[in-house]
Amino acid sequence: MKKARPRATHYTLTFAGEDIIYQDDNVKSAYPLTGFEKIYETRNYYYFYLNRNAALTLPKGVLSAEEKEKIENILNRANLKVCSSRFK
């Protein structure tokens, strides 16, 4: 029987050029910004959907105002449509 790897509760997302780097204690993966199926922005989070069932979640509460502005600029430069949602 294959052991399931538990979901990481602590991870980092780093914006590097045209990629988002996901890193936890066991895994480091790079995802190109253009590879996301959809990007949603709510009042409290950014959701970067890899497919219908998987997304990288970035809580806005951990970001400074300067970091939020940098992320918005990166997404604008990449010509990505960010959908707004009224969900929390």
C-alpha cells in the first residue's frame, strides 16, 4: 500500500521572473505564470489554479503593501487576467 504524503501546512511561494516557486519541507516546484488555468483574487487571498482540483493559495495577510503591489505588477506584466471574487 502506498503511503499518502500529508499536505504541507507550512510552505513558501516565491515569485521568480515568470515563475512561482512552491517550496515546503519535502518538495520544491516551479510553476510558470502562464501555466495556471485561472487566477482568482479575493479580499483575503490569491488562488493560482493549476487545474480544477489543485491551487496554490497565497494569503494576503502575510504580505506587506509593497509585496502586494509587486505581485500585482508581476501579474499585469505577464498579461494574466485575474478574476475577482466576492468569496472571502
